[in-house]
Amino acid sequence: MMSRCKCLTRYWIDVAEWTGYGVTATSESEALRLARDVAAEIHEGFTVISVTPNVDVQALDTGHVIPNMGPPSNYGVWFPRRNL
């Protein structure tokens, strides 16, 4: 019996209230749930502007996002750093 791949994908979630969220998850819906949980934890709103799958992390903000992110290859929210 073949099993379904639980492959991880990097997502960048642009929101109106914050710089954005970087999440590695098995699906877009899971990434949105994980980011929404962090937004609630830091008391931010969560109005999604766009979701970018397979985001190139080198294209993200080098002054704020890159120096403050966790490893994007690890499961979970890597910006803001929560997946360590």
C-alpha cells in the first residue's frame, strides 16, 4: 500500500498587521493555522494578503526577517522564530 507524501513546503504569509510569517508545513491550510496561532500569541491581527509557497528566503527582508528567523527547513513557524 502506498502512503501519501507528507512533504514540507516553505510558505511566506503576508498579512496586513505585521511584516509577515514564515512557516514550513505540509499544506497551506496547516501553515495558515500555525501562523494564526502565533499571531494570537503575540496579540496581532491576522488579515492575510497573500500566501507564497516555496518562497526563496534569500528574497526576504535582509535587515529584519533573515537575521531573526529560525531554520526554514524545520517544521513550524520560522519567522518570527518559533521552530527551534
